[in-house]
Amino acid sequence: MSESKRILIIEDNAANRKLIGGHLQRSGYAVQEAEDADKGIARALAEPFDLIVMDIQLPGTDGLTATRLLRANAKTARIPILAVTAHAMRGDEGRILAAGCDGYVAKPIAYKEFLATVATLLAVGQAATE
């Protein structure tokens, strides 16, 4: 079932894109990547995705602004967004979820937890579109 799930990774760090993408691909997901928010938003508007993995600290347009822009567009408003960030201080998770992200994983990523969160958000996203 996961083979058909398409995930967009918006992450400026190439090593992080490779690590996250590798774990997702080994789990059977189809992965696309964007190295900044503007390219990620354009790709999300051009292609259908089941989940977006969003770095919060991006150059130029940051991940929270990108999330708000995706939420404001009818075409991308219902795609679950998983924040992946080094922001792990008290209050950061609440602020990130309040900005429109559906899930939160702190870096460095614990991959079993990350993949479990991905599976949960994909199930919630699928139920929301049915």
C-alpha cells in the first residue's frame, strides 16, 4: 500500500534530504525533493502528494511561512505536513503545530518514531480525503 504514497521533502540540507529520503524510500514511499520552500511550494502545486516533510529553518521563505501558504491554497490545503526541525525548545512544537503543521519531529531524527509519525499522518490524510 505504501508504494503509491508520494512524499515531498522540503529541506535545504542535502545530507538531511538524503537521510530522510533514504529511510522513506526503503519503507516503500515514492519521494520527491525540493531544496527550498519556493521550489517545494511550486512542486506541491504541480504534482499530487500524500505528505510533505517540511524543514522549518529554510533559507528565504521559512518552513512556517511555506506551511501557511500551502494551507491557504485549496489545492494543497489538505496535504498533511510533518515539521522536521532542530527547534526543540519548550513551546516550539506548539508554535509549529499552531502554524498549520500536522506533526512535529525534532532533529536529530529518531527514525522509528519518524516513520511511525509518517504512517499516522498518511492514514489521517487519506481519511480526510475519502
